[in-house]
Amino acid sequence: MVKLRRLGGLVLVLGLGVMLSGARDPVVTTAPPLGGPQEVSVIGVFSDPHGQHGVMIEGKRDKRRVLMLVGAAEATAIAVPLEHVTPPRPLTHDLFLTLFGRLKVGVDRVVITDLRNNTYYATLHLTVDGAPMELDARPSDAIALAIRAKAPVFAEDRVFEKADRLPGGPAGPGERI
């Protein structure tokens, strides 16, 4: 519990403007060449003054960014490994990764596949006994597992395109979790 409290101490107050400091970089105005999903970096987990939480991803190929809204528990599940915090007891995603290891299941990659009706979709790509397996997953769960497993996260180009068309987002400055 003490280490989880330390996580709260790791909260860095950042405005969305600071978070998006890359906005001064040249903006990509044309769609990147099609070639499948692009690998993304998980930039961080943020919250706004109204209690909304989001995870920011950035394409490694074209530097486009998407802020996906997630719940508080999901934000914590992603923030803990991003901040290299080790909880005193395994969290759910830690437990799954331990179980996967004992069952010889590998986490190969995560692909954020779509955005429909303000809901993001993802596929978790696993290897079980040498055979590939795909599971439908919430992006927040898939990202939390991928970070722990040190597996790459990808996003389809349509996710960036559809997210660009969403109105609004978390308002005002936020805090980094």
C-alpha cells in the first residue's frame, strides 16, 4: 500500500500544453503511406481537473498523437509500469503476465484496431505452444499487458484518422499520473 501511495506522489502536474509540447514540431498534414499499423509509443497517462483520465499514444512513423479516455483503474494499471513502480502485491495485469509465463504464453504485440462510436478496439496477439492466437481486448488492458511484457504496441492508421475527427477531449490542463 505504501508503494501505491508513492504512485500518487509521482503525479507530475503538467498542463496539456506541456504534454503536447511537441506541437511546435512540424505537423504532418498528409496521411502516411499505407503499410499496415504503425508502432506507437505510450507517452503517458493523464487526468484533467474533472476527473477524466486518458492515455496518450504517439505514432513512431508520423508522430501523430491520440488521447484515449480510460477509467481511473485503467489509468493506474498503465501508469504503474510506466513509472516503474512495483506494487507490494501483484495487480491484475501482473497476475495475468505471471500466469502467461507459467503457461508458456507469449505476448507478441498489441494492435489498436479501430474507433467506433467513441469506443476504441484492440487485439492482443499471443503465442501459445508456438501457435499464434488473437484475442479481442480493451486497449487499456492490452496496453497495460504490453508494457509489462515489453511487447510493442501498434495502431491502425484509421484510429488516428477517426480520432482526429472527434470533437473536444479532456478540457483544460491536466495532471500526469
